[in-house]
Amino acid sequence: MNTRSVKTGAASEGVPLSRAASRLLAALGESDARALPDPVRDGHVLVRIGRGGVSLGRGSHPEAALRELAAQDLARLTEQGGALRTAVVTEAGAARLRRRAAGEDGFAAQHRDLVERRVPDGAPLVVNANESPLDWLRRRRGRDGEPLIDAACYEAGERLRRDLTIGGLLPSVTARWDAAIGGGGGPRDPAAA
């Protein structure tokens, strides 16, 4: 069996997609979606999603739209003997869908990994897991295949971060001007003392 994967272009946000390609990208962006040749209509592909042993159809789309996505590296095609076998969305295609869903702040949104955490008082807290060095260490694996930090170290680090945040002890990125504006009665600076 001679199977090859086809990658025909580079991702480009500036190139607009046709309406058919945009619809096909949205269909391929669903979890476990793949495009297969339509056995009934030549020049068309069917999008299938496998969930729980059941294959759900997401419509028939022109194969030209799929080729358009592949040319912009938004879909990866697998061909056998020159004929299309399957196609799936690439990471660039998934990022474009995330940007589209986020609207105006799309480029920042594609890099967020929002997770909900519970704090001790029970209130849910939504945080960006990509901003936490502890999450980064927990996701990465060492040479032995184990996470760089274990669950106990992660929890201890999160408790320390939470305590520092609640106590207002984290270092400021910029100068604090609230003491100068308030005119609390003390000297303004060491020279004024």
C-alpha cells in the first residue's frame, strides 16, 4: 500500500478563504473530524465525526475547497495512488478557527488555555494555564518520561502562589503611585524628610 501525506503550502492569515473552504474548515475543526471522498458525488468530500462508535455526518463539500485549505496548510491530506484518502485539520487550521471564534482579540486567544480551578472558599477561578511556570513544568516530561514536577510539588507551589497573591506580596512590574497620590502625611521621598 503506497500512502503519502501531502503538505502543499504555508499558513497565511492574510489570504481570505472562499465561503466553501471556510465552511469546510469549521466542519473539520470539530473534535475527531476527518474528510473522506464522497462515494456518490465526484469532486466532493464528506466530513465524518466518530463519537462513541457512531459516525456522524457533517455534510458534503467540494474537493476544491479542501485543496484550498491544504494549499494554505490549514488541512493535511493523505493520498493513496494520487487519490484522496483522508484529510484532517492542521494545528494552523485549528489556530485560525480559535482566532475566528475569539473575534477581535483572536491572536491572543489562540495561545490561551483557560482552565477553571477551585479556591479554598469554593469560588471558581478561571486562569490561563499557559502563564503558569508550574503548569509548564507539570506538562513537560523529563528523559525518564516522568513529569518534571510531581503532583505534591505542584500543589505546594500553587499554595505558595495563592498565599503570595492573597497577601499582596508579589513584586510589582511597575512603580506604585498610590502612596504619592494619597498624601498620607508622611514625607514624599527621602529628600523631603
